[in-house]
Amino acid sequence: QRRVHGETDSDSDSSIDFHNRPYPFIPQRERIPDMHQHLKLKITIAFISGLFEWFDFGVYGYVADELGVLFFPSDDKTSSLVKSFMVFAVGFVSRPLGGYIFGWLGDRVGRQTAVISSIICMAITTTLLGLLPTYQSIGTLAPCLLVILRLVQGMSVGGQIVGGYVYIIESSPVTSRCFYGSIGNCGPGLGLTLATAVSALIRGVLSKEQIHSWGWRLPFLFGVLLGSLVYFARKKLPEEPSPPSTSESQPAITAFKNHSFEMLKVSLVASAPASFGYVAFVWVPIYLTSLSDHIIPNWYIYQSIISLICSALNIPFGAASDKYGINNIMMIGVSLVAVSSIPVFYLLSLGNTGLALLSLFIFVVGYVMISAPLPAWMSEQFPTEVRYSASAISYNLSLAIFGGCAPLLATWVYTKLPSHCIGPGLLILCLAIPCFIVLLHELGWLPSMKIATPQLSTFNKVPKPSNSFPNRTASKSTRSVMSTSSLHWNPLHDDEATF
């Protein structure tokens, strides 16, 4: 534009009369605030998606005893509680299906549409669960409706959390993808803390009769507020452009055909944080409050503190992954968890609050070192045309198998092995091995196992260097020449890679 008006490239922006142009000329630096604002809104939406998932998970766990009595009445309270948790597990079964549905929507229609739709669907079903009639009102129809709502919730979560990750990573500067992805990853810890606080507040303010009558509904009705926040945030985002004509008609099928090896890698790596997280934040509180010979009172308060620390650690480890490489940080994390697993559970079994907090903190540090850079690592495994579908399906399959079964397996090995405290530690050590092997392969310490597959399309014009994962191992100078457009098809983001 300067050459059109007779100016040279050496002319500074201060010498240009911006107001007397035949068309508006907006310097790059004047457009940066809008880009930052849009990126902040996208991070907020992804943050809410993670917060909502773990808030719903925590709330259901805390009121599972009431749900068992209200929807599965029986003379045996334990039987009612088991049935209530079986309904909770149903949500894990439908997660891969949700990954397929919302993955197709994200790859064919747009990331923004898929993420917003999944969050709003989750908000609606959570609110309906809070309004659901009990067994006493409508009989056997009540537990059937409860199962249906949990299935829909699981499908929503299947496209929600991974979609939020992809949504952020594709909108972030190339050299800061781990950092921005880790911000969105702070939501789960805060969601669990919020669920603990809301449940504790209800149990502290209301009587048992009030909780049994209507108080159990209040945490689920909180979904109306979260859904409203996402709706108003969506209004401030620009319209999403249409996908390119090269988009795959069936991205999930294409991903299974051409990227099955990458999907297997994502599933194996995601199995580590999935199993570690559910053991640390689900099974350990149950162990320390009911199963252990040395019960620690008020452990849920300490658990909330650990959850907040876990959320805060995501950001520095995300930034460190951008600087030192994703594979390096994740390898240190999985090694720390594997080495400390048996000593951690031994210290937890002693019943000392200080030692329990210290040991669990060490465990959580290793867990966060894997989970913080995972969104960027997962997104970089697949091309644009199938990224949403392939990431959502492989991640949710791993979560359904390893995450959903981890507390059950921990309980089983705890009761079966002679030394109770070592059993869960051995389980964690075994679950860390698949992730460890994949990361060894990523770092080049194992021979290549990748089978050559044909390219999906020629849409991504940016040539990739010989290193398949430049953002994790290459230097900053190498990564800076890669355009953000190599990750996504939205032309509005082309300038964001330069600010």
C-alpha cells in the first residue's frame, strides 16, 4: 500500500497520513488488541468447558448417595449407591460417540460452532438433571431418564474438552501454543474445587431433610449460569469463516484410515494423565476418608487446595514446554510419576497429614507436567482436515478405558495385594509405561515405527521440516518461520502468528 501511494518501504508509520486515504489503512499494531481480545474470549470458552466437565463430575460424586436413594430406592443403601455410580460410569461409555459427532461438526462446519454447541448441550442436560422427577414421583421412568441424561452429558463432554483445546491451539501464536493451551487446561482443577465448595456449602447450610427434598438439585441448576456465560461470550466473537472445499466429508473415517498410528499414540499418551488424575482426585480422597487404616479427617479441604495448586501449575509448565520442548517436559513428568508412585502411596498410608500432602503434591507435579502441554502435543499430531475428529475420538477412548477404570482398578489391587499401600503404586507404575514408550519414540530414542501413509490433501501449503514436531523440539528461530495457517484454515488468524 505504501508503494501504491508513492512511498518507500523505509518510510515510518508516523509519516503516513492515515486519514486522507482512499481506503482505510490499519497498521498491524493497531489490530493486535482485537486479536488479543478474541483469543482471550476463546480461552475463556475453553476454560469454561474444562471447568464445567469436572464441576459436573465432582457434584455428581458428592451427591451420589442422595441420587442412589432417590432414583434407586432399596433397603440396602450400598446397593443404591452402586447403582448411582453405575449411571455415572455410563457417561464415559458415550464419550467416544460424542467425540465422533462433535468432531465431524468441528471439521465440517467449524471449531467454534462445535465447541459452543457441546457446552450449551452440556448446560441444558445438567439443568434438566436438576429438574428431574424422582422415583417416588414417576416410578421407573425416573432412573431411565437419569441414564439418558448422563448419556447425553457424556456425548457433550466428548466433544467439549478436546474441542476447546483445538480451538485455542489453532488460534494461538506458533511459539506459544503450549502456554495458551495450558491456560485452558486450568479449568478442570477449578471446576473440582468449585464442586467441593458448593457441595460443602449446601451440606453446611441445609439440613439432611432439605437436601433430600430439594437441596441436591441446586448444584446441577448451576449449569444455567455457565451456559449463559458461554452464550454471551459467543456474541462477542467474530463469525467463523466456512471450511475450505478440501474438508473431508467423513473426517473420522479418514483419520482411522490414514492416521491410525497417530491416534494410537494420542490414546497411549493420554492414558497417563487420565489414569493419574482420576486416581489422585477421585480414589485418593475415598482411600484417605474410608479405606485407609489411618483416616485423615477433613481431607476434602486439603484436596481442594491440591486442586487449586494443580490448576496454577499448568501455566508455568505450559510456558516451559514452549521453551524447552513438549517431549522433554512430558518425559520428565511421566518419569517423576513412575519413580515416585510406590513411595507416594506408602506415605499416604501412614495417616500423617503433612506427609500425605507432600507426597500427593509430588505426584500432582508430575501429572501436571504431562497434562499441561498435552493439548498442543495432541493437536500437532493431525492435519487440519481431521484434527478435531481424530483428537476427540482417540482422547475420549483413552479416557473411557483408563480414566473410567482407574479408580476401580486401584480399589481392586488395594484389596487383593498383601501390601495394601504398594498395590495402587504398582498400578500407576504400569499405567505410566505406555506413555513412557511413546515419548521415547517421539524423542528419537527408539527406532521409527511409523508406517508411511498418503497425504490427505495439499491444503496446508507450509512445508514441514524433517522434524515432525517442530514446536516441541526445534529452536525458537526454526519455529518462528512456521505460519499458524499450517495448523488451521481460518484466514483471520494469519496475522496472529506475527504479533
